Amino acid sequence: MTTARIDARFAALKAEGRAGFVAYVMAGDPSREEALEILRGLPAAGADIIELGFPFSDPMAEGPPIQRAALRGLKAGLSLKGTLDLAAAFRSGDADTPLILMGYLNPIESYGYEAFARDAAAAGVDGMIVVDCPPEEAGVLTGALDAAQVSLIRLATPTSDDARLKVIAQGTSGFVYYVSVAGVTGVKEAEAGSVAPAVERVRRAAGLPVAVGFGVKTPDRAAEIARVAEAVVAGSVLVDEVAAALAENASPAGRVLAKVRALAEAVRDARTPETV
């Protein structure tokens, strides 16, 4: 059961007394080969969980950095099938790191729900975040993922009241992704003071670990969030490193993995006595 890999990772993090670092990267950005190099380097750089975005032409929840990354992925020819192939290539060399796909419903619907869920599980994908699929419209997707034993990870937001959190929690497994700021990715910064009570509400409603994303740009901010949540997600700040590397004709993998190391170290050390 692929969901077990997520559960095992959060259990290990709890035993270590620390939060996890979740690294988001885009499939095919800036090419399949370079994206695979980045993926394969993420665990050693400190990523406890990987979110792999699949390119889509209209990523409505994303700010400019991830929009541009999606366009680079599309230009490189990475379809949803290509993303699953990339996931399988990563999984062939890593049996332990949870791998979550993050994206939008249209490519999945075009692929076919049951076929997608089956192929995702076969590729070693552990979970799915489908940004534009609310619980009320997720029946077919939920059924397909459940049959393939792939987690459906839902989003909670600052506007999710207690009644809504109960709906979000139904059918969610692995963890809940808390969107820490209103708006799109990579624009505003999360603030631990406002995030902490929201994370506690989500945790109580779902009975699951809570990962916080949408607004983590610096090691200091990552450490602050790591003190109140089970995991910290960074994405826009990583895909920005790809763009910067391309502008300098440098190695994208080198820049991305260096940024991951800095953020992951801050998350790892956030709860040690000398840093609290």
C-alpha cells in the first residue's frame, strides 16, 4: 500500500522530534533529464517528502514562478504520462521517500481516472494533491485512488471554518496540506503567529499531520513554521532557482539542491533547544 510510505515517514519524523521538509519541483523543468537529476538529489539534500508538479497550461492556484515552471515543463514535452514515467525513474532508485503528485484535474480526467490511479500506483506515487477538485466533486477520483491505494491529500485554507474542515477531512489520508496565505503560490509570506492556531484546528479536525505551504521562502521562515506544523513545504523558491540557473547558463540541479539543503537544515534544527 503506497499510503504506508507517507505514514512511515511521518512516524519517523515524530520519533525524531522534528518537522519534515517537503520539496516541490516541476516535472520536466527545464528538461526531463535535468528534472530527474534534481529529483534524485532531493533526498540526500534533505527533502523528507517530494511533491512533483505535473505541467498544466492553466495552473490557477500558482503564482508567476510555478506558472513559468509549468510552461518550461510543457515546452520540454512532459505530459501527465511523462510525469508518471519520471516518477517511476525516481522510484527505481529510491524505495523510501514519499512522492506526491500535485496538479490539476483536467489532465487526470483526460487520462482517465482509473487508468491514472493504476499507473500512478505502478510508478510508485504515494499521494495526490489535486488543487481544483473540491470534495463535493471528487467522488470518481476518490474511488479510483482508493482502489489503487494512493492517498488523496486535500487542501485547507485560512477561510476553512470548522464545518468545512470536517468535509475536507473525509477521505483525506497521509496528511493535510494547509495553505498558509490567501492567494496564489510564491507571492505572500507565511507568518507563524497566524499559522499556529490554524494548524491546530486542522490537526484536530483531520487527526492527521499538517504540512504548511504557500509562503515559505527563507530558512528563518521555514524554521518558524517547523515549530508549529508536522511539515514545511517550499516550492516557488525552488523553481526560481531553475530560472536563475537558466539565466546564468548554470546547472539547475546544483542551485536547487543548494537551496533545499539550506531550507531543510533550518527545518531539521528548528526544534532543538538552542534554536527554540
